[in-house]
Amino acid sequence: MTKMTDFLARAGALHAESIVVDGHADTPQRFADEAFDWLSADLRGGQLSAATAQAGGLHGEFLALWAEPAQWAGHFVERTYALLDAVDAQVAQHPQALARCTSAAEVRRARQDGRFAALLGIEGGHSIANDLDLLRDFFARGVRYMTLTWSNTNDWCDSSGDVPRHNGLSAFGQEVLAEMNRLGMLVDVSHVSDAAFWQALEASRAPVIASHSSTRALTDSYRNLTDEMLRAIAAQDGVVMVNFNAAFIDETHRLQWNALHDERIAAEEQMCATWHARGQRMPYRAELELAHTFLDRAPRPPLSSLVDHFEHVLRVCGTEHVGIGSDFDGIPAAPAGMDSAADLPKITAGLLERGWKPHELRGMLGENILRVLDHAHA
């Protein structure tokens, strides 16, 4: 047995005896737009399914309800409910395989029953259409976190990927956070501007999470968190869940990918126009497939780059404040060797190889996010 094979075996055993929960995947749009079935044997270019979760020792997932802001302008609420309904339809169709969960206790029960825990998070505050009653209804329907923004600045919170309009959070944005705290819905600061980040941490009475964010110290992306931000989340007993997007975890790839920006955008606009000419919205799957055509000029980075980010967050935040935030089914490329959820033990193996002990990694695998989920309801 080779050295890495041994570490992979140890990682698989650790996953099997732990509870493993991923903080972010965009699979609901596959359910809604592609008629993708959770039990399908054919991934059809995706990354998350029953088979890949089982192979990777993954026991639960926060499924992101994401209304793409350009394609769904004027229909954000409708789209978000459609994605939620698509998840519920999968659970209803496969009750022996899937369990809709809203608490750590329900996730643990699903694990004991041999069912995959499907949790819900909203990605982008534009989904509530500036209506706190909608926020309350989404919570009643099982949503347990909301990412305050996506790459678009909305009417009450600035995004790291857009022009700021509120110097962080507006007065209504502060009301949104207060209501999320009252309900017990986790505040997710992935995607927000730096100003909004600090204001959210100051405003929130409960620990916040970054459901899918990597580290700016290693990769200089606006989407990543500085070490000061990492420490601040840890100081409030929150969790930073590391994103797998190649452009967020490897500086060489980030620069290569950004150099292709104008060409990529032009190709996306042309493809979008083609879909619109047919009277249809362009599915996000088509955009991802287009992005893959640029990987010959911006090759996927090595898996070690992703392990580097996990190790950095472990060292800066401490082992109780780290999690997995893959962004499966929503990113142009993951590092080489990370093709689906089946490959998750490779991260654990990489950390074991670097000297991390199993007891130091159990929190990262899932216990940390379950602790914070419990805290939100306290």
C-alpha cells in the first residue's frame, strides 16, 4: 500500500465514523432545470448525487436556492420558491434516501437512519424582495441560512463583486439581520463587501458563517476573506467553510482566468442571446459548460492548493471554526482530482498527510457547522 493510499484509507474511515456536512452546493437548479434525479447513476456533468455523496462519505448538504440576478430579474421570489419546491419534490420522491433537515438533531437522526440530510440556504438577499414576511416564510419552509448578497449588490447590502451603494449595509439591511437572528436563521457573509462584512459581524447577535469562502492571504480574490476576517468569525464562534472554486484557491489560476475575462463574457453574452432568441432563459449548466472550454488556457490547479486553504483556515481560525463549502454544481472548475463529492476524502487525506490528527478534523467535517446551527436556535 502506497503512502497516499494509506492516508486515503484513513480518511475514508474518518468520514465513516464522523458526520460530514457541506455548507454549499447549487444542485437545486439541476433538479429544477435539468430534471436531474438525486438517485441518477449519470452525473451528466454535475458533482453531487446520492452515489457521489455515498462514495465520499458525505452525509448532508446545504442546498443553495440561488436566483441568478440577470436571468431572473423581476422574478427572484418565484425562482427561489421554484428551487425550494424542486428540493421538496426530490425528498418526496425518495423518502428512503433523503431527509429534509432544519436542525442539528435532525441531521444526526438522518445519519442514523441512513438518509442524506438536505438542508436549505438562500444565496442572495435579493430573493426576499425587501420583504421581511417573505424572509419569515422561507424560514418556515426550512431555510436555515441566507447569504446576504451574491455577486450583485442588492437594495440593502453591498457585494464584493459589484459597485457598492450602501457603504455596507443599509438601515433595512440591519433590520434583515435582526430578524434573521430572531428567527434563528444563520447570517452568511460569503460574497459580501468588506464593509458589509464588518457591519454584519457587529450587528449579529449569533455567530455568523461564511458558507463558501476561501482565504485572501493565499489567493488575492475579492471573494476571499482576510486573516483578520477569519479571526473575527472565529472570535464570534462562527465557521468559515472553504470554497473549492479554482479561481479562489490558486493565485496562478486566478490570474490566468481573469486574463480571459473579456473573452469569456463575450462568449457568455453570445450564448445568452442564442437562448433568448429561442424564447428561453439560458440554464446555468450551459454557462458552466462554456466555462470549461477555457480550461486549456487556465488549467485546473493541483489539489494541494485546496488543501493549503483548509490548512490555513485551520491554523488561523482554530479547528473549531472551519468547514467544507464546496460550491459543487456552481463553479467553473474545482482543482484537479476534485471532480465530485466522491473525492472529498482526498482533502482529509491531504491534511492527515501533513500531520493533522483525526480528532482535529472532525469539527471541520461537520460538527462545527452543526454546533453553529444549534446556537442559532438557542
